Amino acid sequence: MNFIKVDSYERLSKIAADIIAAQVILKPDCVLGLATGSSPLGTYANLAEKCQKGELDFSKVTSVNLDEYVGLDSGNDQSYRYFMNKNLFTKINIDINNTNVPNGCADDIEAECLRYDKLIESLGGIDLQLLGIGLDGHIGFNEPGDKFIKGTNLVTLDPSTIEANSRFFASVDDVPTKAVTMGMGAIMSAKKVLLIANGKNKKEIVEKSFFGPITPYVPASILQLHNDLTVIYSEN
Ligand code: F6R
């Protein structure tokens, strides 16, 4: 593991964007696994800037996002598809048809989970997976539990995740209670994993995840077994 501690969110975002940029330059038709939430906003802004300056070309890149809330469609400004379009896809020259987010409004969520895993497999897997981390150690929306789940799956969000994410909604009651998330299989099969975390409130879970025992009760701890993991943490 390459653990990089930096002193600002700006620095974290710049390093993360540089790592992703290197991936795109080295393999222009790469598959990027992407995350939502507040952590990657600075990274995405840096990538958009590089692309707008002509330093980076996303035209051959394919993306697969980690997760989506059940019941929120692409027009809902809290859906993760909306987030990705707004914060990244409309700001870079990626072909929108090559961007993928699980469909949280599928009639048959089980079939949607299978479709998503087949899609990732048909793309040849993920070259670089960007992750944030939840206060309870979730990656994607793989919440703490008694086992690691391999495939894309339907999850019931942990009350602490609902509480944490309520900052984006009018009230805690508006936060969906279920989500579709990529499972640990696709994440762990990614050739490179880049996890970004910032804030004093993430310090404890970052320590537990990367310097504590590997356990499904701390989902991110499984990443200790990945052979190309970079973690960037900023306390500020
Ligand atoms: C989002 C995702 C989540 C977030 C995590 C941290 O696609 O997969 O695991 O990365 O909840 O969220 P922030 O960055 O808002 O603290």
C-alpha cells in the first residue's frame, strides 16, 4: 500500500487527479471506476481543468460508477447519475454513451445487479477504481456486515450512512434507504485502487481500515489485500 498523507484537500485533489490523468495518458481507452460524494469533487474539478486545457483526452475512456440510490432517476438532482453528469461528464470530452451508473430505478433490481457485473466483465474489468470511504468504513455502499459481498448487490443503507448523507437532502427522511452498489469482487479485481479521504472525522476509520485487522465489519479493510492500492488522506 502506498499511503500518502497530505496537509490540504487541494493537495489531495491534485495528486488524485494526477494519478487518474496518468492512467488516461498511459491507456487512453481505459476503464475508470468512479465515485460520488464530496471527496472526489476537487479531483473532478482538476480533471475537468486538465481536459479543458487540452492536456487530457477522455474520448476513448469508459466509466463505471460504484453505486446509485434505489428509486432516484437521472433527472433527480440527488441521484448519482445526475451528480456525475453535473460534476464531471459534462465538463470533459467523455462520450456519455460510455459512462455507466447502476440503474436504481430498474423494475428488477436483481437483474440490474447481474447486468452491471456482466457489463464490467465485458469491459475487461476496471483499470483504476477511485473510492471514497464512509464513516463506517463502507466503500461503494458495501456496508459493514458479517461477510464481504462479491457481486453488485442491493443494500439497505446503514443508519449512520443515511445520517451522513442527509446533508445533501432537504431532510433525513428524504434520503433513500436502499442503494445498488458494485460489490467487492469488481473493486478488488480493479488493476489499481485509489482511495481518497479527508477530514478529521475520517481519521479513525482510515486508521482502522488500513492499519487494523481485515474484517467485513470494516469493509474498506479488504483493500489491504489489494496489490496496487494508493490511499491519500488529508486531515484538513
Ligand atoms: C459514493 C460512494 C461512497 C462515498 C462515501 C464517502 O459513490 O461510493 O462510498 O465515497 O460515502 O462519501 P463522502 O465523500 O461524501 O464523505
